[in-house]
Amino acid sequence: MIRVRVRGIYATALSQVLVDRGFMLADVSDVLRDRLRQPVVEGPAEITVKSVDDDADTLLVLGSPWDYGREVEEAIVEELRYVSVRRGRLGLYTVVDAVSLGDCKALLPGGVEGLVQGECPPKGEVIRGYVVKESLSRGDPVFVRSGVALVGLYTTVYTPGDGFSFSEHVRDDARRLELVESIKAEVDISRVHVRFRSNSKYGEPVEVASEARSLAEMAMRLASDPPQREPRILARGEYISLIYITSPAKSLLDNIRSKIHPTIEYHHSLKAGGFEESSLVDFSEESLRLGYATSRIGLAIISYIASNLKGRKVTIDHRIPDGRKASLGPFTVDSYTVGDSVRMVLTRVFKTPGTLDGLNVEKKPGDYSRTIIDTREWHTIHEYYSKDGKLLGVYVNINTPAEIGFKSIRYLDLYIDVIKKPGEEPEIKDSEELERALQENLVTRDLYEKAVEEAGRVARRIAQLYRFSDNSS
């Protein structure tokens, strides 16, 4: 069975998902062990799943063997449905033959163009190297370094190189000494470098040494074999991917977690927002546990955040499935209302002349926008007005339902948009970008179909709502 380590704000719900899918939990925290009461493995994990430290809306899937990582990722994606995935194309530490294109560029297997770290080889030279940095955003290159690196459960072995090093998670000095002594008789560390991974703290020294010896022998053999003229993969390294967890996917995780532990609505959305939101969640769930609150208090927290933002400047964190980001605004929070969801109206006054993006309509100093966000809707409406209040055009961005936090408003853009200009029928734009994202597996089929459905619904709706009279609507 594949052994998985789960960490971060989604750990409780994701652990249950993975157990239900037939995976085995390993390196489990005491808190999670008490909550789940599921069989666990005492020892190292092959695959790690964790929320990214500086981007809590995103999950990292990392580990080897490569096929195991892909299997774990696919299970998560199938369960959560409304997610965006950015996969490494080759895998970290994957050993390849590549052909130099000159200027430190190289043609890698699968037609991937990468960059060579270190000394730049002449054009046409064949390089045997390993991947040191994957491309996880559109436009980011893959980096390779000359040599061989092989990843095991306990160690990573490099050649050329010598000596040894430790993961920062192997802190015990006695354990470090024991590991070093175990490999001295097995591995010639004058010819290879052995790095002890975090898992090495779990393995028996003889087992760690045996793995290091096997990897060193294979590394030396690969390093000495003559490279071929065509790009190819010689040994797969670690699987790596990033999964962006949208608000609907977080709601699914909320439901799963609620069956295990007291959980309010919007738990994961708020936890991903930051320290302030997380503290409010912890307080509310303690109240829920004691019977002083219901799960619906999550909506009250979002309403509280909106009330604090009223009259203040906010930005929109506009995330794109291919990894790009844009910060829109700043906007002023004009008003908010609460029902089954939270609805906010943002305004912005333009100070410089130009053209309204997507509408090809002139804007002048003093013209302004009115942006409408509803935490239940799969779109964001931008209305544009002249200084005297005449409606200039409407631009509707199709995106996942927005998440409101103290620092920003967040959503995942779904490429497709709907616009309405004066005297014209609504027009759906950028469908080809959404189609391309589906083909590149950046969006799931569920996200794709929801975006197409929403664009059609919005186009019909704004045809009725906006008539472009001389006065503002």
C-alpha cells in the first residue's frame, strides 16, 4: 500500500479521503491520530501531501516513486472535482539525456525546453543531467544540472560529488552519527555525495546503508554509460504537482471534516485566509463543540470580515490556473449585504485616460467602476460608468465563488468572460483559453463544464439586466 504523509490545514479531511481511497497514513501527528482512529504505519511515507506554506489555497504533492505520487494526486482530484492542477512534466531529480541548444538551453524528453545550470555546453552536445527545478507555472523553465541524482526512501545520492549531508529534519546528533557510520563501510563517499532525507530518522541503519549502496552503484553506472543522441528519461525522480483548492472544493472538504470533528461552514476557506480568520474559526469551533453555536456561524464570520472592510481599500487576488497571479485594484468597499451568502459592492475611480480592458471602450479621468461580488456566484460583475453616471459597458469575469478575507478577496479565474457593450448583444470571450486549459489538464472537466454553463447563463441574464439608458442602472 502507498504510504502518505498529510500536513497542513486540510490534513483531517484529506487524510480521511485518502484512507477511504485505500492509501495508508504514515508519520501521522498525534492530533490527527486521535481524530481519525484509523490504522497508520509507524515509519516513513513515500508521498507527502501538504498545504503550501506561503499559499494556503494550494496543495503540494511530492514524493517517489513517481507513479505513486500521480496516483495520490489523481485520488484527491477525483474527490474534490473543482480544482486546478499544475504538474511537473518530468519530475524532480529525474535523470535525462538532453541535447544542448546553445546559450544554456537544452531540449529535454517530451519536447520540453529547459535551462542548464552551471557551465553552458556547446550547441549539439548531449548532456546527462538531472532535474533540479520543475516548471509549475506557464512560462517557467525546467532547470537541469549535469550529473546523476537518484532518490530513495531514505537517501538521495549524487554524482559527481563527495561526502554527506542531512535534511534539516534529522536533528538528533546521535542519530546523525549512527547514519554516517552505517554507510562508511557500504558507500565510497569520495565518489558520490549521500544526502540523508528526513525519512532516514525512521529507518534501521543497515536498511539506510543498503539503499545508499544500491543507489550509489546505479548512479555510477548511469554516469559512466555513454549518452544517446536523442532526449530520453533514464530514471524517474520525485513526482511533484500543485493543486489549487477552490472554494467549492473547500466546501466538500468541510463536509468530510464535519463527520470527524466539529466544523463550521467555510472552515477551510477561512483557515486559508490568514491568522485572523484562523483564530476566529478556532474560537467558533470550540463554541460549536460546547453547543453554544451552530455550523452556520461561518457565514457570520465572513459577514464580520465584510463589515470591517466597509469603507476601506481592498484588492482582488486574481489567480489563473496556469499559475499566473494578478492583484486587481485597489477598490473601495462601498457596501455589503448578507443573506444565504455575502454580497459586496466595490468601487474605483479612474484617474488617467485609457481603454477599458476587454471592452475596447474609452475611459476618462473621473469615470468609475462598480464591482459586484457574491460568495455564492461563479462570476464577478464589473460595471463601468462615465463621470456623469452613464453606463459604458459591463464585463463579467467567470471565476470560482469568491472567498473574502481581511487581506484580499480571492478566486480562481476560469479564463472565459462575458461582455456587453452599448447597443450590442452580450458576447462570450476567451472560450479557446478555457479549452486549452482543459487540454493541458490545468482545469478538471467539472470546472470546465461549470464555466461554460455559467458563461451561457450570465450572457442571458445581462441581456435582460443592462439596457444602457442615459442614466445609471
